[in-house]
Amino acid sequence: MSEQTNIELVQQAYAAFGSGDVPGLLRLIAADVIWHFPECADIPWAGTFRGHEGGKQFLGILSQTADMEAFEPLVFVAQSDQVVVLGHERMRAKSANRSYESHWAHSFTLGGGKIAEFREYTDTAAIVGALRRA
């Protein structure tokens, strides 16, 4: 696939995520996808998740724990089978009713016309601060 096609696939995945279309998102990711979020004992959705079931688990924990107030993928950079996206989010932790903001980087590895691996780099300290009850 071309680098532009890879960017378009990742943009479709963000559109599905943003609209809550989990089946649409799953159609864009490989059945054996590996989903990485930085390890942090205080973040319920942290860790490595595998396959479609792992992706659904990650999204389920995230939606049970936080509300998305803003989610903005801003810059897309592609090289070969890699797409890196820089963006910004504001989420509200349901348990403490506090928001956090973070800039992030997402790295996607594509293969066979699907997302094969996802890795997030974000401000885990900001997330933990919002999750903690006052």
C-alpha cells in the first residue's frame, strides 16, 4: 500500500473511534492486532491488548472510565508501513469528575491493508492526576 493509502486507513480508524463505531474500527484492524498503552498501575486501560477481543476490552475500559471531551489527531506522517500521528485530547475521568489534557503520539504499523500494531505515547501523569479522587 502507498503511504497516502496508509494515512487514509488510519484516518478512517480515527473517524470510527470518534463516532463510537467499534465494528467499523475492528474492520480496519488485523485480527491479531497488538495494542499498546504505556504500562501504569493507576490507569485502568494501560497495558498490552491483543486481537479484536483485546481491542474491545481496551475501548470498553476506556469508555467506562473516561469521557472524551476533545480528541484531535493533528499531524499524520507516513513512511513505508508506518504511520505516526501527533494529536491532542481532553478527557474527563468519571470517578473523580476531573479533566486532563495531553498531547500524544500514536504509532501504527500496517500490514495486509489493516492496522497490525498500535502504540500510544502520552502524558500518563496527567491521566493519573485526573483519575485520583480529591
